[in-house]
Amino acid sequence: MTEPPGRRERKKAATRQKIADTALRLFLDRGFDAVGIRDVAAEADVAVTTVFSHFASKEALVFERDEDFELRLTRAVTDRAPDEPLLPALRREVQALVAHCTADSATPIWHMIDASPALREYEESMRLRHAEALATTLAADPALPRTTTACRALARFVIDAYAVAREAPEPQTALDEIFRMIEAAWAATHPTGDNAGG
């Protein structure tokens, strides 16, 4: 008897989370470079192929919320109310990510990332992917009559705002300052000089 789709999806999500949690624990205990995919699979009691069916690489195990964040950013554009300005919607998502990444529990993870060239490179490529996805979503929105260049620039600014704020002594203050600049730049790209909300 086959499982209903809802239950199957829940089991799949639970397995994915278990693998990610196990990997992170091992990485923090032993060091990222000292742990292999086979170690993660054995500890999580799954096959190596199961790990790869959920995560494309060892680095992806550390950034298990990667796809979720990208989706939340693009939905901040597509799911906002017709009268809701764009930038406050994007700022909410960036603020949530900064809060998540600057929590005390995240500190050892960022120490590990900063100490690993492979993880730093992966994070940079992840940010570029997020920026491209956001730029594509912005350009497709008929309520935002901006050029492709303006959409790509805004997307990069928004994604980089998270990285800059995360590393600042006062992340929320940094985010306030960065978004004031983003709002001014975005307003300047509109032919009629509309307000920053877009």
C-alpha cells in the first residue's frame, strides 16, 4: 500500500532535517574537513545515496536553509499585497535571516564557515544564486517598471545587506543604514522618481 502524498512529504522532510542536524553536529565536533559524507550517512543511519538525494554536496549540508531563504525572498515580491511597498517586504525577510544568523547558537557555525575556504566559497556562490533568483522575480513583476540592470543591482544590494549586517557589531543598526541607501538608490531608478517602496 502506497503512502499518501502528505505523509510521504513529511517523512522526506524529517529525513532531510535529520541528515542536516547530524552533519552539523559532526562538523562542529570534529571539524568540517575531518567529516565525510559516509560519516554523516552512517551516523544518521541512512544510505550515502539518501544524503545526496537531499543535498547536492557536503557544503550544502551546512546551509540547509538555502532554498527556503531564496523562496522567502522571491515570495516577498510575488506574494505581497497590491498596495504593499516592495522594500519593506524584502527588508522583513533579510531582517529575519540576520536575526537567525546572529543568534548565539549560530556563532560556532559561522566560526566554522569563516575557517573553511570551501564553505566561504559555497556561501558566496549561494548569495549570487539568491541575487539572480530575486532579480528575475523583480524583473517579472509588472508593478515594478525598472530595467533589468536596476533589478539585478537591487537584488545584489539586498542579498549583500544581509552579509554586511551579519558581520556588523550592531546588525539591526547596520540594516537600517543599508536599507536607507537601498531605498534611495531604488527610488532613483524610477523614471517618475516614485517613493522608495516601489
